[in-house]
Amino acid sequence: GQNIDQPTEMTATEGAIVQINCTYQTSGFNGLFWYQQHAGEAPTFLSYNVLDGLEEKGRFSSFLSRSKGYSYLLLKELQMKDSASYLCAVRVQTGANNLFFGTGTRLTVIP
Amino acid sequence: ETGVTQTPRHLVMGMTNKKSLKCEQHLGHNAMYWYKQSAKKPLELMFVYSLEERVENNSVPSRFSPECPNSSHLFLHLHTLQPEDSALYLCASSLTGLATDTQYFGPGTRLTVL
């Protein structure tokens, strides 16, 4: 089976940096995604890692260590609009595009 | 035009009702997906269609019946649901159904079964 863990909730201050961790145990790893989901809205794609290392995209960065089964999403210069749930999802090597999601981390940004 | 749209956004139904959820994608993709998102649970993949053929069915009860008439439209037909089926149902699409593409999600249908 697939096991993906991430913290349930986090709180951070506007302008600060926050790191959201995700650990996974899967068979046939084929990439890790981070999605952002505001309440009542669609999950939106943030980042994709399949090789070890850091991918930077503006204020958001994502890191992957395949040997450790570990990823993190780093958000810099936090803004109030960054308050949302952040979903970690692992793709496994099946015949179909099969994503397994964590429960999501609800981030609250406070002034 | 928004990439992936879903209707209705909210649905309340009794256990004996029959209803359908609709998803439409305007991205020129060839694969579409249904997910279930329950409170405090991970998103669960229900069905995958690639080029209008079902390629994945993750042990979903038969009271959920998907239909994909063309690559732009996906339906989820519901009948004799249970209260535990209350959840957010999300549709997604990707360029192909292969394990190489990013999935793009619709806003979901919030379903309540009474």
C-alpha cells in the first residue's frame, strides 16, 4: 500500500518563511506533486519533483529526497492569500496516471 | 473559459434519488479522472478514463457509475447512495492517461446524502 504523511495544520506569520514536510512510503515511485487548495476551490498545481534536489518557482520551492522518502514545500515572504491546504501527492508506476494523496496541511497565515 | 468545470457545485440528495455529476474540460486533454475528497481523509482516485476508455476503477461501489461520452466530458451517475458517500467529488484532466502528466482539477461538487 501507499503511505503519505504530512502535518494536519500549521500557522505562520505574514512575511515569514514556512516549510511543509511530506514523508512517503510507496512502491514504484514516479514523482511527487504539491497542490494548493483554497477552501471550496479546485486543487491547483504548484510543483513536481521526480529527481532529488530543489525546484524553485518564485516564492515557492519544493525539495525531494528519494532515498529518504521525503519532500518539503517551502513558502517564502508569506502573504495572507497563502492561507490554504497544501496537498502532497505521490505518483506510482502503474498503467494509469495514479496519484496517491496525503490528507493535506492546512496553513493559516496570520498578520 | 475556465480549464475544468463541474456542475452542480452543490447537491443534496436522498438515498433513493438518482442524480448525475458533470465535468467538462476545455484544455484539449485526453484523460479524465474522478476523485472523492472526504473530510480529514486523503483524496481518493475513483476512476480514470483515457481516450474515452476506462483504464482504472479503484474498487468503487457500483452505486457510482461513470460515463465518458467524449474526451471533453465526464459524468458520474449516482443512485441509492449512502450517507457516508457525502463528500467533495473532484474531476481532473491531463493530457494523456499515462503516468507522466500533470493533472488539473475542477472546483468539485459538494455532495450531501441525507
